Amino acid sequence: MKIAVTGGKGGTGKSTVASSLAMEFAGSKKTMLVDADVECPNDHLLLSVKRKKYCNVYQPIPKWDFSKCTKCGKCASICKQNAIVFVEGKYPAFVKEVCIGCKACMVACPTQAISMSKKQIGTIYIGKNYNIDLITGELKLGELASGEIVAELRKHADEINEKLKQEIVIIDSAAGIGCPVIASLVGTDYIVGVTEPTPSALHDLKRVLYLANHFKIKHGIVINKFDLEKSFCKKIENFAQKNKIPIIGKIPYRKDFIDSMIKMKPVVEINPEYKKVFERIIKQIN
Ligand code: SF4
Ligand code: SF4
């Protein structure tokens, strides 16, 4: 079973929920956690996993053979990323940091002066602790193509899984609803939408659940820090009831969650009381 943990707004506690669910599942099932929040992966910190490099992730980039270039400027005008700067009478200049490797410039060049090379855009790491196999992707500083890293990460997670035969795969997605999130949700059996009682979190949750509906994936809501603003929590419950979405968990706001991050230990180890909360969530997912 593949479970995505997402939520739209950053800071709602997706990683805490994903790692705690992985801890709970790992007690009885072979479990893998995929940290797809590639711009800021932190599941290895929450689970004290010592990561080791698995592979690099590359992206295609154009390479020019100026002996064939007629300085027509077509490559620059087709590049939607503005990664090619063209000045009349000069050879095109390339800003590789903003190139996303779409190859449009290569196709547009009338003299085949452009071929493809590659650049490293990130790294995939693996590790294990608490009986959880962790695979995590990390985007290189300054690079933009986080969706590519997530797609590669999912591919490698599937490859590793063919050997390990994990029963549960939990995917901790990035914030937002863009490319990296869509790449995290595709092919999953259940989406856990983590939110908190604030207007912006509910707004983003609705957008994420729109995606869940679009992909026809079963889903439920976890309200994190629910006791911070009980009246707004009620608004989330009303929204869920109106849209027939189950609230599968409510997590209180306690200092234990901060201690968990500071001590780099799962919250259920800091305070075993939380086991019940995550056990309840799992029961409703199954
Ligand atoms: S590969 Fe795409 S993004 Fe990169 S320079 Fe060419 S057209 Fe621009
Ligand atoms: S499209 Fe080809 S020929 Fe035209 S400027 Fe670009 S590289 Fe040169």
C-alpha cells in the first residue's frame, strides 16, 4: 500500500505525521518512508537516520557547437525559461542555472548547432533506522527542477522495493500543489491531508484535496495542533462533513513535538502517549 502525506501549506507537520505513521506501521509491517520534500528533506533528522549516497540525479542541458551556429537567435526566442540570452550579431549566451532541460532550443535550431549534455541537479540518499527503510531526495542548492528529483526518487524507490518487498510505502510530499507534489501523489492508494486550524492551511488543504479528487485517490484529513484554535478547527470539521471527507486524526499542540525535532527522535519515543493517535489514523486508512 502506498500512502502520500501532503497538505499544501508548509509547516503544518507533514514530516512529523509521515515519520510517526512510518514508526507505527514498522511495528508490524515492512515499511519504507520516501522523503519527497526534496527542497528541504528532514525525515532523516526526525528518525536519526545516517544517510548514505545512493546516486546523483542529472538533468539534460544544451551544449553549443558555434562552428555550426548562424546567430539567428531562434534558440533564445523559444526558451520559456529565458535561459538563453541573444544579442544581434553575437553567439547565444547560456544561463545554465535556470535551464529546465526541455530541449526546445535543440529542436528549434535550424543548423543542429545544439546537442544535449547534462548537469547534476540533486542527490538521492538511503538509510535505515527504527526498522524503517528511508529513501530521500535532495535538490542541489540553486537548482529549480524539484519535480524531476521527486520523479527520479519515486522511480528508485520502486526499484529498491522490488527487492525489499515493502508492504507499506509512505511518501512525505513537499508543500504546495505544484509539480513535486503531483509527482508525490501519482500512483498512491491513500492521501493523508495534514492541516492546522488556520485560514491559509485550510485554503491550501482544499487545493490539495482537489488534486486527490482529480486523481480519484481515497483521502482523509489530519488536523495538527487542533487545540490551538478550536473555533477554526470546527470550520475544518464542517468543511470535511460537507464534502464527506473523514477526519482521520486530530493531534494536539504540545512541546513534545518541538523536543522531537531538537532531540532528533520520533515524537512517539519522546512521549509514547502519541502512539494511540497514530494507531487510530492507521486503522482508518486500512
Ligand atoms: S533546454 Fe529548454 S529551458 Fe534549457 S535552454 Fe533549452 S529551451 Fe531553455
Ligand atoms: S538557433 Fe542554432 S543557429 Fe540559431 S542562434 Fe541558436 S544555436 Fe545558433
